[in-house]
Amino acid sequence: MVAARHILLACIVALALGGGGLPVQAQALPRVAVLATGGTIAGSGSGGGIGYQAGKVSAQDLIAAVPGIDKLAQISAEQVSSIGSQDMNDTVWFTLARRIDDLLGKGEADAVVVTHGTDTMEETAFFLANVLRTDKPVVLVGSMRPSTAISADGPANLYEAVKVATSDGAKGRGVLVVLNDTIHAARLVQKTNTTSVETFQSPNGGPAGYVDPASVRFVQPVAPRATKLYTLPAQPPLPRVEIVYAHAGMDAAAIDDAVKRGAKGIVLAGVGDGNASKAAIDALAAAAQQGVVVIRASRVGSGFVNRNVEVDDDKLGFAVSLDLNPQKARVLAQLLIANGVTQPAAVQEAVGAGRY
């Protein structure tokens, strides 16, 4: 009996040390699906000039240009579209959302990274954050310089996006955006500069974290998911929602025109705290009386739009965007209208429910 115990103990020690002639199985790398949509990160130019064409480099070539990315994850690549993000549209959004749901829902990937142009990246990120039913990481990434630039930022950004997507800390955070060593939440992130690699900022809450070749560091806690999820229609497009930009000397023409062209919602990119001229406010009130969803947002780059300060939102039937910029307020309005949420109080509740 004692001898048997000694033999058993020796076997346990040998296995723990990797001995006994038995191979130690290496832990499998996580599976990351890279879905490419185009953008500057896939841009290509020639002759050393500043000009380039977006969306020319394939998903496979983007990945091949990143040294060491294969040490982070098992990478698969799919080309969803090859467009500059100024041409991003509902059809691509629907395709992206359904493909991500499929990949993560069926367990075919542990995380998804979407390569995307920076111009409308924040809108795509916010759209996905409101429709994806998963706690697995989804990360959007792009670049400010094309792949052929002398100091292209795309390869480093893509490496760091995969690093974030495979980190334990990314789980349960919703959709993230990664550029320039910084991690942002989809609701808070904004493009703030036309050319700088530091263009993405989160002025109303700060970044979610930081990433470098050595580590991923989240500086914001994982909050309970506040964003309500919305169901997509069977086919695109989403309902028509217009953004109207306020300015000195504004009249009602742009608002009246939006209503005539069938807008189901209007977002005011207002001056200051989401304000506009009397003529514009009166036109918006008339639109709201006709059942058009009206959300007051601000053309200012940071801060909250508050209810019932200079504008009597309760009386006029308006919602306010709180921390959402006009373009994100538009996305939310489209999803709300598509899901039958049109009453001002319900719209306001939906805007506020997504704060985090």
C-alpha cells in the first residue's frame, strides 16, 4: 500500500513538471475574426504624395503587415466592404451586425475586430453597441494615415485592437474603439481632429483605458449594461432621420424641408445647450406636433444638453441628447423609430438609459 502511494505521488509530480514522457498541451490562442470594411487603414497611395484611395488593401494584406499579430490570436479575415467610411450606410451596418452576432453567437470566434474608416467610426460603433447581443469583445479600429504613408499608424493600431479584444478586461464592456494607444467606449468617443493621430477623444467621460505592446490597462470599471438593445428591421434602410445644423440667422427652411421629404425624426445640432432661433424652434415644435421625433443636441464638441433650460421641452414635445453628439443622437433616433418608440417621454428615457 505504501509503495503504491509512492508511485502515485511520483506520477503526480512528474505530470506537474511535464515529465513522464507526456507532452504538456499549450493553451490555444483565442480566435479573433477581423471584419474589414475599408477606410484609410486600408488606403493606398503612390509617389509619396498626400493623396490616397481608401479601402484598397484587403483584410488579409492588412493582417500580413502586422508583425507578431499571430502570436496574440488565431486570426481569420473577412472583407465586408471596401469603402471609405464617408460612404458607410445602413446596408453595411446590417451586414456587420448580423455577421458579428453569427460569429460570436455560434462560438466561431471569441472576439471581433472591425477595421473601419475614422470619419464615421463613432456612428458605426454606437450603432453596433445598441444592437449586438453579446458580452464578447467587439473592437473597431482604423488609422489616420494610409498603409503606404511613411509613418502609417494602421499596423500598430490593428495590433493593439487585437490585443485589447483578447484581453479579459474587454469582456462585458460593449463595443470599443482603439486608436493611438487608447481605448474608448462607443457612446463617449468622438473624432475631434481632421488629421491628428490623437483625433479620438472621449470628452464627456474620458477614455476607457490604454494599450501598449506590454499591457492593456482599463481605467474605468465595467458597468452594468445600461444601453437597451434594439431589434433591426428585416431589411435596411432604417427610418429617415435628418440632422439640422443651427447657425446665426437661421430660419425654418431646413426643418420644413426635412418634414416635406419624409423625415421621421429631426436632430437639432444646436448652438450652445442645443438651442436655435425662434423660427427654428417653432418649426421643430410644429414637426413634433405632426409626430416627428425631435431631439435637441449641440454642435459644441463636449458637454451635456439639458432639458427645460431656455427651451420648454416638456411643452414642445422635444427630447434632449444629454451627452450624445448629433450624429449619435440620429443613430439612436433611427433605432427607436424602427422599434416603435416615438413618444417624447419614451425617447428621452431611451437616451438617458444609455448613459455610462
